[in-house]
Amino acid sequence: MELKQSFKWHSEKGLFVFGREEYFVIESGDSSGIICSRMLKDAVQSDNSLLELQLRVVVGKRYGIRLCDGEKSVFELIIKEDGWIVFLCKDKEIETGCFLTWFRGRPVVDPSFLVMDKGTPGYKTVESDEHIFGFQQFDFDNSVFTFNFDNETKKIFGAMNEAVAKIDKVKIVIYPTKVMGKYVKVKRFAHYREDCLFEEENFPIYWEPIEGIPEGFPDDNIYSAATYPSDYKWLKCSGRYSWVKGYLPQRITAKTWELCFDIKTPDVEKETCLEMHADDGTMAEAMLPVKVGILQKKFFSGFASIVYSEKLKKYFWKSQQAWFHEVEPQPDTVYSNRIVCSADGYYSWWVNDIPMQFSGVAKTGTVFSFPGIGTPGYKIPYYNEKIKGEFLGFSTIALHYGSLTEPGDSVSYFGNFTLKEFHPSV
């Protein structure tokens, strides 16, 4: 099993959620329009390439799929308010004969299928069916390409900008409208070359921005989170002291597994960290935590030290933090992290391929021990059979960032996630 999640989009404004029902959701949030763009891994020129977007929209609003050479539009497909699909060229519409459908094929363009509750014709607020928009066989010299819509294929003439020679960017456009409720849900992006898949992006992990917790409820020191696509690489997370939870499509129960990811923050004093949870229904704490990141200008790990209660004659977890000195974090600097975890309750951590040596020194500067574990070393303990003897696996990646002591929102960046089973070399 190997699970990958990157964030190859960018937008300056809007509301965004990656992976909700395995969609990338792009929403305007108000009556204004937004543009969200994606860079291609390699530019399309005159080769036999196919670009595909699989998506759905809220009907009755105007949307665009714009293919670009840098910031110059090569051509733009328009999904009109009435459901018809056209290409726009110098303010002239080139009809395709294609249209949106909803609820298993009902045509949006036929008003009889969109009657309001009181019998007045209009644009009922419904989500379209999922459609595949494909573009291929680009002839830049003669302004010709082929448009694929689901199972239909059409040659499009005269829709291309004469001043372009390649396609290196795709933009999804939500046009301004007085009506609220506009969004696009992207299921998949793909780039084929010579009928071979060259690049593909889908959204298997649901990154849920956690809402703020009302006062008096558990974890009421948590503020609302927001997520954005940034610089064609990052999941940009903002909030004062916040969580974004990444729900995996399945629980990871392998004996050994590996997680790789990148982080960046403009403020290394505040917290920017990642945790792996066996989700037990709580938001901030869960069983079997693995926690690494940046705090107070140092790399740190959080883990469960094991303490004994004389009163209750039992062992219990106690939250601890340890500082690492192998790498000194700098603002706005990318750090590549690699964690290898095992079911016996340890993990190893590398930053920029440098092994982080666990010292056994807590945040307070005191040295602590681990009953039954021995001298702390390279492997960091997160689990102990004195507390629970059954390994349940991992199901959630939690991103935590910000500060309670400083007002105002914080920003942290996470990207390039790869999660897979780890097989040590012999």
C-alpha cells in the first residue's frame, strides 16, 4: 500500500477543502469570483497529449476551465448558467452541443427538469452529475484541438489564442454572480502522453479544518482552522491555535510503515507539528500518538512517558516533549521529514536526511526514564505494553499549529505526503 497526496494548486482567495468525499472543493464563499490554477508537471506542446478534469458543479452559475501558456489564455471552456457548454474566443461563443446533467442524466438545459417548488421555471439549486472534460490533439498553428465530454468527441476550430505555443497551466474559474452557493468539486486531474498516464492527481486524504471549540467544552482553547492551496506545492493552514485533521481512507495496520512530508513556517517560535493518531473520537488527543515538528526555535517531539501512580498502583501516560539539536529550524525554510514507525511502539525521525537523536530530556530540562524500555536512544517511544498491549494501527494525520500566548492568526505549510509500508533492506 502506498498513499500520496500533493497540493499542486494555487489561489489567492476562496474557500478550499482537500479530500472531502475524495474531492478538491473550490468555493467562492460570497458573490465574488475566484480563480484557482494548477501547474502541469511538463508543458503540452504539439505532442499527442490528453488533459482531463473530472468534476461537478452547482448548476445555474457560470464556470470556466481555462488552459494557459503562462498567464496567457490558450482557450477557455465556459459552463453557462443554463447548462450549455461553449468555448469563448474573442467574446464569441463556439457551441459544442454538450450540456450539464444532474441526478443520473437529467438535462440542465431543459427547464422542465428544473422546475422550482411552486412550479416557476428557474435554476433549481442542485449539484450536477460528475462529468469528464478532456482536451487533446492540440494544433497551435491552425487553432484546432479535440474536445472530449464524457463519451462525446468533437473537433473545435478557431478557439485558440494565436499568440501561444504551449499549455503549462490549468485554471478553474468561478465567475462572479449575485447568487451565493457557487462551487466546483474536482475528483481527478490527469495528463496522458501517447495514451500513457504521465501525471495524475486525486485526493484520497480528507484534510478537515477543525472548527473552533466553544467555551466550556473540552479543548475550548482551539480556534477555527482554514486551508488553502498555495504556490502549487503547499496545504497552507491558518488559524490562531488550530488543528487540521487528515483522515486516511483506511487504517494503517502494517508492522512497519513510513511517512514522508515537508513543512515550512514563517515563525519558528510558534508551533508547527504533525501527529499520527489511532483516532478514538477525540480531537486533540488520541491513542498511540507520534508527534514531531517545530516549536520555540527548535525541532521537538511529543510522546507519552510512562509514570507510576503509587496511590492507584498502576502505570499511566504523561505527556512529554523532547528537544532536538541536530537541525536548527529557520523561518520560511522547507524541511523534508521522514518517520519510520513500528508496531512495537517506536519511531525514528529524519529531517533533511539527518537522523534526530532522542536525548530523553524533557521540556523542563529534566531527564526521565521509560520503565521496560531502557536507555533512550535513536528510537522514540510512543507506546508501552504497561498501558495497552494491543496495537490498533493509525487512521489520522493531524496538523497542529499556532500559539495561545500571541494574538492573531498563524500560518503553517505542509506538503508532499507519502505514506507506505516500510520494508527494511537486508
